[in-house]
Amino acid sequence: MTRIKDIVNCIEHIAPLAYQENYDNAGLVIGDLSVPVTGVLICLDITEPVLQEAKAKNCNLIIAHHPIIFRPINQLTGKNNAERCITYAIKQDIALYTLHTNLDNVAQGVNRQMAQTLGLENLSILLPKPGILSQLTTFVPQASIDPVLKALHAAGAGRLGNYTHCNFVTTGMGSFQPTSTANPHLGTAHQPEKVEEGRIEVVFPAHLETQVLRALHATHPYEEVAYYIHQLKNTDARVGAGMVGEFSQTLSSQAFLEYLKAKMRLIFIRHTAPIARPIKRVAVCGGSGSFLIQEAILKQADALVTADVKYHDFFKAEGQILIVDIGHYESEVGTKVLIHTLLSEKFASIVFLECETVTNPIYYL
Ligand SMILES: [Zn+2]
């Protein structure tokens, strides 16, 4: 039997909640983790028709890209879409889960889906997220170095880019003197002790600190474990905003726009003036990506494909880049396929459906 918590654990392993932006509200918003899953409906936005579709298709879990609750709600009187949806979901026992900027920010997320739809290769994160890595330094007697390292790695420490089990160990002399109330692994009370120890240095994702420390304490033999944790300025190349990649061949600005329109099935594009050089290197960001214009120029992208670009932001192209606004919904609609693919391969016995209700609130004439 698959419970909501099984799916939530799987999602949060792929896209940890710690990677969401600070304004966001990703995670389980309504629902009980222990409830068995009857079916899962995947959508971009939660609306009443989406909830009705979930009920009709016997799905008691909705996974949405956009949060239904962004700010605290003081009343539930059904006066707007969010309040009516929350009430309906609770009455009908439908759980609501949001997978938002945490999915934007991981390498296998929203932007990879966009980049792959466009056929871009050699993909990398456009703007790596700061403040997500920490370093543990600890001192371990020689015989315990390997077991401690093994436990730290199992807890998620020691990953650098495409490499796992990364760490550095130097040896030196550790000194201590137990007090009368100590229960030392080595040495006796009031006697100075010297032990050959290894100094282990290992990097880990900051949100795993509790489990990394638990692993350290579980395997380190000392009563008092000496360790330091530092927050690092380093970024993780696999976590951050936007993505940049390259076409195998170049295209003129006009040919690129037509290609984009066909590949993303667009009826409407807003863009800046064509640029003189051909388009080969393209940055993408699902949803509102104007904040990446400077970074895209810095990373020498010829074009930035995103949405919600304001009038004054288009001026920032300055002839250096082709800025293309393809629409918010259009840029993210592939996210339904992405979530479906990521989860259906892990839960073969559960029905995952991409919602058929079109939730785009924007119409074109
Ligand atoms: Zn969005």
C-alpha cells in the first residue's frame, strides 16, 4: 500500500523543500501523510475544475506546481478560488501538495524539461543557489575513520557535482584529559592522553545537518565528539535558477523564434529585436525569469526564454541577447509531464494522471 508520505518522501528526495525560495510555500498544504493514495492528479494550478476532475477520477492527492496558499489565510468563507478550493479539498478528503521553486531549482527540474523540449545540450544551472552547502570538520581516532566516513557518506555528505564519497583526511595528534565525571573511550581521569587521530573534512547539503550529525555521533567512539560546522560560500552546480545549454547548430533569431513556437506549441510570443549574431547558446527559465537577464548575458547566452517579462525589462537586452517571453503557463506546462515521469517510474502501482483541465487564466485573441 502506498501512502501519501511515501510519495512525499520520494518528491522531497528529488526536490528538497530546503531548495525552495523564501517566499514560497512548497510541500504538503492539506492532507494526512498516513492516508493510502487512490490516485494522483498532476496540475500547474489548483482550481475548482481541477479538484472536480480529481474527484471524478478517484485521485485523493493533487500535486500542483503553484501553491494554493501563499500568505496566511484568516477566514475560509469561500470568497475566492483559494478559499473555495481549500474547503472543497478538506470536505472531499483530497490532499494538496505543492512542488514549486524547489522543483525549479534542481538540475532535473522544470528548466531541464524546457531545455530538453528545445533540444538543448550541455546543460548547466544558470544561477547556482547560494547558502546551501556546509562543511563538517571532525577528529576521529584512526581505527574509526572508515566507519565514520561510511556513515557520513550514507547520510548524504561528500557529494561534489558528479562525484560522491568526497572527503579529505589528515592525521595528527589529538590531546585531552578526562575529568572525574567523564566516561572516556580512551584514557583515565586526570591523566593527559594523546591519540593519533584523523581530521576529516567533508561537504554536505546544509539541510541534511541533523542526519549528518546523527551519523557522526552514532559511529564516533568518543563520549565528546569534537567537530565544527561552517556554512560555505561555495555553490552546488546542481542546484539553482534557470538553465543554459547549446544547440548543435546555429539559427538566425527569426528561425529560432519559429522553432521555439513550434516546439513549445505557442500561439503568441513577445520578444526583443533580433540580434546580429546567430543563436546557439540559450538560457531558459520556466515562469517569471526576468531576474536572470543579467546572468544570461554574463553566461554569454544568445537568447533567454522565459515568461512574465515586463516592458522595462525588455530594454535590458541592449542588443546583447534575444529576450523571449513565451507565457507563464506555456513555459511550465511541460512540468506536468516531468512530475509524471519522475514519480511513475518509482510507483508502478499508483495511477498518475496529468490534469486535462486547462488552468491558464490568459486568453489570446
Ligand atoms: Zn510558475
